Amino acid sequence: MSKKYDFLIVGSGLYGAIFAHEMTKAGRSCLVIDKRNHIGGNVYTENVEGINVHKYGAHIFHTSNRKVWDYMNGFAEFNRYTNSPVARYKDELYNLPFNMNTFHELWGVKTPAEAKAKIEEQKREAKLPDGKEPANMTEAAIQLVGKDIYVKLVKGYTEKQWGRRAEELPPFIIKRLPVRFTYDNNYFNDSYQGIPIGGYTNIIEKMLEGSDVKLNEDYFAKRDEYDAIAEKTVFTGMIDEYYDYCFGPLEYRSLRFEDKVLDTDNFQGNAVVNYTEYEIPYTRIIEHKHFEFGSGDRTVITYEYPAVWNKGDEPYYPMNDDKNNALFLKYRELADKETKVIFGGRLGEYKYYDMHQVVAAALSAAEAELKG
């Protein structure tokens, strides 16, 4: 470790790789380290049976930001994949997001007016006083889509995902779920959407060209050495861990994945099927070949299980409730005083970022850095 770098980048995921690319393009030197044995962070894809397997859950790129879309297309060609998940409740199948196909299957309604009337009827039955803001996710969900959809398609899935009863979850969680009164199964409303042909790992490899990369490297095991090797650090890990949990640990949710190779050409007919019953321990099954319209006699599926996060586990989602957001602000105050450290990504900024938001944030940070 005798070489001196302009930047040490902790984490080779999308944020770290973009920052490294922008810096090397500008003539700056970067060392990128990652505690995993591969680059790419959670967008890492691995070729199995000729199929690009999303090893850490489904990653569908979508954005309405033309600058972000053009930037990503500079590293790979994106296909026309449209995210149209299916929800399974017991033996019933429903289209997502909540749309006229969902409402017709559930209630037999055929027009938007009929669907809206049904939802209004169920809202009245819930007896939430006029003008009262929903106090939790249960109230918010019923006000949005009615009791039937809440019970069958929201409650169990969300409780599994977040490890809390719906009545204990903040109302904003339901706002991530689109509701539309058209026969449109496209989950996202964004202008651009697709999957990179050949997988995300190829994109990260191109972004990291020109940087030195070290895998299986734990920053905290050699912190003093690494801090001394670069002028600045870009940290994409957990901000509370960086500060040795001095205010206490933030809360996260973790995930567990179980992959299976099957001797069938088509297991479920869709890339993503959500299992909304609380009693089924996994939240969804992903069939990866459908992301790239694959053929072949075999298929790869992944069961995705939500999990409690404990120190040492892999964190996937920040728990952005009032308590944790208030705690994060204490860490953010420390981070704002840093002159040699940049915090980025879901864990560094404790935000539920989607990929396009990570790209925009990384580009913005790189631009600010290059401007001095």
C-alpha cells in the first residue's frame, strides 16, 4: 500500500463505481475496495446456465431523467423489459401495480367509475374521520385502495418485508405503490425502463476501468492504513458503522436468497411473482431468464426471504421511520463536518434509493468534487 491515491472508494456498487469512473475520466487516481468477493454491490449479476442472475434481488432500471438514462446507456444497451409483477394470494393471481385488471379480477368491475365507487365504499366502511390524516400504513392503505386489496395484497407482504405489524408502520410506505385506473400493468410511470443486455456486472466493470480494485477487503480491519493511502474517502457503507455506532445503531432490514436451477424452460411465466400471504415466509420468487427474454431448456429461480438485521448481517433497506430518521440526523451532523469523506448510497445516506436516484446522486457528488 505504498501508492498514494486521490480517492479511496469503499464499496464497488453503483455509487462507488460511477464516482470512480468520473474521477478517473478527469485524471484522478482511485482505489476501490469491497468486502465481498465481487464488484457491483447489490446490482451484481452472475451468469448461471447462460442466464444473468440478479444475485441480490430483482433490479429493473427505470427513470424519467434523460441525463441518467443516457449515462447508463453509455455503458450497455438496455432491452425493452417492462416491470409487470404478479401477486399471488393463496390460489388467486392479481396484476400489479393496482390497476383496472386488479380491480376487475377482485370485484368484477369493468370501468374506472365502478372501481372508484368500490374503493370509496370500503373507505367509508373503515370509518376514518373526514380530514383525519392516516396514522399508520393500515389506515393509509385502506384510504388508497380499500380494505379488500389491503387485506389480500398489501398487509401480509408488507409485514413480512418490514418485520412489523402494519399498524406499527408509518403511512408513507404505501405511497411507493402505484394505483391507476387504466388497464396498464406497467409498474413504473417513468419514461425509460429496461434491463442491461448482458447484466449489470458488465456495466460496473466498464465503470471501474482505470481504477485499482481490491476485493475481500474489509475497510474497518485496516482503517488506519486505508485512511492514510488517499487524499479523500468515498464511503458507501453504513454511516453509523463508520462512526462506530457512537449514537447507537440505526435499524435496517436484511434479505436472504435461495437460488435453484430447474430442469424446465419456464417455471412461473413472469420475472417476478409476489407472495402476499403472511404465512408464506418468502416475499417473492424471481425467474431471471424473463428479464432478458431468455430461451433454453433450464431456468434459474430465486426465493427472496426478508430477514431481521443484526450487526454483522448484510443491510439492504434503511428503516426510515421517525425514530431512525432522527438518529440519522445526528450522524449526518458529524458527516457534514467532514472535509475528507464523502458519504453516498443507500447506506451512506440512509435513504431508500432506487438505482436511478443512486446514479443521479453519484453524478452530482462527482460534479461537485471536480468543481472543488
